[in-house]
Amino acid sequence: MNYQLKKRLFILALLQLSILIVSFFLDHKIALLSYINISFYFTSALLLTSLLLFTINSGFFDVISRSFSFAFQRGQNKRRFDEIPPLSELITVNQRPLVFYGLGTGLFMGIALFFYYFLQT
């Protein structure tokens, strides 16, 4: 197993541990339903952040950010529109690790939902 995969699995394990810790602090016990609820929030935050980064990196907000920057410039240091760097060049965060962690946490949440459903019936 290569180093990068080990590192990602370690971070995924830390995420699971943090979900258990947050679950314990909120409910003063570790319960399956509490784990499912907290992991849903973690999964949603990770996946929505990765989707936002993907949208920014695709260049969707470039014209809007350049227009705002151009409109709010004042004085002697006013630049031309084509001199303003686009937002997709300024924010260069890779969204793939967030997708991996979000899908991994979502997978564990789905497994927990499966067990919760069959434990209730």
C-alpha cells in the first residue's frame, strides 16, 4: 500500500473518531442514531465544500469576481479588466481528497443506517 493511500485512510479514521467524540459530547453517550446524524453533517459539509471548490476551479465565478474587483477599484492603481486574475487561478485547492473523505464517511453512515434499520425491525 502506498504512502498516499495510508495517509488518506488515517485521516478517514481520524474523521470517524472525531464523529464519535462529537456524538459523545452532544448526547453524553455513543449511540448508533447519534453517529448517523453527526456523520450526515460531516458528509454534507465535505461533499458540499468539494462541489463549491469544483465550481470555482471550473471558472464559473471568474467573470463575476473580476467584475467586482474592477468595479471596486479606486484611484491611481486602477487596472484594466484583463489584468485582474480570475478566481479560478487564485483558489487552487484540490477537491479530490474532500470527495474521498465525504464518500468514505457517507459509506460508513450508510452501513450504520443499514444496521440501524435491521436492529429496529
